[in-house]
Amino acid sequence: MMFEEDEEYFDFENKSELPEELDFKHLKPCPYCEKPIPEDSISCLYCGNSLPLSTKKPAWMAWILVFLVICTILLAVF
Ligand SMILES: [Zn+2]
């Protein structure tokens, strides 16, 4: 009985670590040392160089652009 409770506890621990693993799916090569680092990092984890802003726009910016385009179309229609 005690072991079952322990296993559930450890399952919960593993789930809490999942978001960190998901972050590592979005990797980009460091422009200085070419090692894989998270896309949204502002400095390299390996060589410590600060990175220029990502050329790839974040998802929220794309949605804001879509929203602005829709607003513009609606304003033009009315
Ligand atoms: Zn680097």
C-alpha cells in the first residue's frame, strides 16, 4: 500500500518537470558556438554571449498582427 502511494507521488513529480522538457523542443543554434539553446533565451547557456533578438517572431506577435488585419478589414467594410 505504501509503495503505491509513493509511485503516485513520483508520477506527479515527473509531470511537474514536463514543461521544462517542452521548452527544449524549441531550440536554435547559438550564433557563436553553434550549440542548441532554447529559442527564447537572451544569452547562450554554453558560451555566455548575449544573443540578438530572435529573428523569428513569437506566436503572440503573429496573433496581434492577425487581429490588427481583421480590425482594419472590419473598419474598411463599415
Ligand atoms: Zn554559445
